[in-house]
Amino acid sequence: MAAELSPWELIVSASFLVKVVMLMLVLASIVSWVMIVQRGLFLNQSRRLFQSFEQNFWSGIDLNELFRDGSARVQQNRMVSGAESVFRAGFREFNRLTKKGSPDPDAVIEGTERAMRVALSREEEKLNANLPFLASVASTSPYIGLFGTVWGIMQSFLGLANVQQATLAVVAPGIAEALIATAMGLFAAIPAVLAFNRYSAQADNLFGSYQTFAEEFSSILHRRVHSK
Amino acid sequence: MGKWFSYSTATLCSIALHLGVAVLVANKWGHEETERKIVAPKYIDAKLLQLKEKEKPKPKKDNSAAKRREQERQKKLAAEKKRKAEAEKKRKQQEAEKRRKAEAEKKRKQAEAEKKRREEAARKQREQERQKALEDELFGELDEDIEGQIAENDEQVASSYLAIIQRRVSGNWSRPPSARLGMEAELIIQLVPTGRITSVRIVKSSGNAAFDQSVEQAVQKADSFPELKNLESRVFEKHFRNLRMVFRPEDLRM
């Protein structure tokens, strides 16, 4: 009897509810891995773009040129760094306000900073996208698996009541099949937990760099306005 | 690198990973059944050893005459030994010869016995087959009869166990003073093969709550009928899994 216990048979012979639980967990695991890989690629690229942009920015290039470069890239539908979009939002607003010939330099700075704040919060959204899903998979899938296990064990004990001689061989397959649900839950949860922790730390880090950059840029603009 | 691209790579990666894990689990599990080695415990026979004192080397005498005598004695001893060894060898050879002969004889006898036995077995089998064929013919006709007999037999066994249960329950039953003749309560008792009562349910009330309660209590008090353990499962399933009992105040009847 023990020789025939393959995992596939255990899964097939599980009761309907346990099967549903297993299916949910497999789906959750697949989707969470999609998120994990996608987030990994995205964050990696964001960091690379940010580094190259920062290098470019501090190389002494003319800001107008930098802005035009970025516009070309945006038109080609290529990805631009988060810091660059903050820069573009701030610079556009700054140019508009100074062209109008606004007399109050403080008002110009204030408007520019507001525009940059908006761009920053948009960037933060992008960085943290999909992370809540990972967090919920990480926290709920062990419970879902546990539910499947408890249900399966319950069923196998109920079946035990109708058996004349209760041996371990009667209950063991039922319990083994129920435990598969927990195993699946953990299988889905562990990578999700690890990925969530890692990616949220990375996202925080990147967002912090964007903020620093925004501050630096606004100080440059401030100098420009007040030195006129 | 567009959004679409990153998502599709991620999806592919994820699906490939899951398929890989599934295949790995399915394969590994099947092959993991290695033969279990049974390691027999090693026994060491304990023997009582007699402790002997080692012979002490004799002090040498550097006396040449004594030496010569000693040598001669040793030579004689060696010759003696040789003779003895030869005699021993001869004796052993003879013995071996004898043993061989005896063994050959034994083998022959065994072979004969084996042959006889085989013949006997074949004969027996033939006979059995014939017998079986005969029986089959007979039983083909009698099958229905036998089944009927078995059922009847079961019925008898069941009724004897029922009698035991009745006796036990009626012993526990204290009839309430409000019980009147003509009252009748019917209940279903659920039993498990160990003889325990799992549930008692009144299906037809007598119309008198006290009476119903007393009946139910009587059954509950009995708790279990361990005698049912000896019952065949076929009989149990048929008669005792759901046992229907009718109670009347004048007697306890089924």
C-alpha cells in the first residue's frame, strides 16, 4: 500500500475542498512568482537608470540639453529613471513660471517644489506596485494551506469512525494528503515573504535617493532664482 | 524594456519554475523507496575463560651432556610425533571415505523420497481437481440454498444478540408511574462495531414525555454492549448498525 503513495495520487484522491485549496495555492504561488521576477527586473533597471542619470546630471551638462534628451527618450517610449521624471516635472514648471516673468522668486520655487512632490509620489507608487500582493500571499497562504489540512484530517477521522479496525494504515493516507496542502501553502509563502522584505527595502532605498536628488535640484534652482 | 516584456518574461519564468518543481517532486518521490536494510544485531558468545598461569621458562643448564641427552630425547619425540601424525592421517582418510559413501547413499534415498513425494502430490492434486469439479457441479445447484441458509443462520445469531441487548436495557429501565398500558415508544440506536452506543433517537413518541425520557435513559445507561465485538461485520452491518427498538410498559419488546 505504501508503495502506491505518489504525490500525484494523493492530490487526485483528495476531497473537493482540499483540491480547491490546493488549486488556489498553486495559482497564488504562480502569480506571486510572476510578481517576484517582474519586480526584480523593474527595481534592478530603475537602479541602473538612476545611477546613469545622476552621473549625467552632475557631469556639468546644460540642464536644457538634459531636458531635451529626456523628451526624446520619452517620445521613443523608453523607460526613464524616476529621478529624471522628477527633474523633468520640476524643470518644466520652473521654466513656465520664469517665462511668465513672475516677480516673486519664492513663488517660483514653491511652484517648482510642488510639481516635484507630485512627480515623487507618482514614482513611489510605481516602486511599490505589486508589493502589497506579495505581502498578502506571504501572510495568508499558510493559513489557507492549514485550512485545507485541517479539513482533510477532519474528513479522514470521520471516515475512521466507520471502520471496524482503526489502524494507522487507514488514517495515514488521508493525513498525508491533507498535509500536502500545508506544504503548498508554505511553498507559496516563503518566497513571497523573502521577496517582499527585500523589494520593499530596495524600493525604500531608491525612493530615498529620489528625494535627495529632488532636494539637491531644488537648491540649484533656488540659487539660480536668487542670484538673478 | 517595456512593461509588457518584463511581465511576459516574469510569467514564463514563474510557470517554468512551477513545472520544474512539480516534475521534480513527482519523480523523486517515486524513486525514493530504497530497500530497507535490516541490520541484525551482532552476538558475541560469552565464554568463561580459565585463567592459567603461563609456564615459566626453565632455567637453562649449560651442561653439554645434558644438552645432548635433551637433543636425543627431542629427536625421539619428533619421530614419535611423525608416526602418530601418519596414523592419524590414514584414519582420517578412511573416515572421509566412509562419510562420502554414507552421503551418497543418503542423497540417493532423498532423491527417491522426493520423487515419490512429487508423484503423490500430483496424484493428490488430480484427485482434488476431480473432487472440486464434482463439488462445483453440486454447489452450482446448491448455491442459492446455501445463501438462504447463511441468512437464516445470521438471523439466529442476530436474535440471540438482540436478546442480550434487551435483557440489559430492560434491567436498566425504570418505568415511570405515569406509564400506561398501550403506550409505545420506538427508538433507533446507533452502534459502532465495538459495541458502543453513538446515538439514541426517538422516532415515535409515546405521547408521554416522562415515558420517552425513561426509555432513552435506559438505553443510555447501558452505554455499550461489548458482546457485539464478537459479531461478524456482515451481521453487524445488517442488524445492529441502526437498531430499532420498541418499548411498551408491560414488557420490552422489539
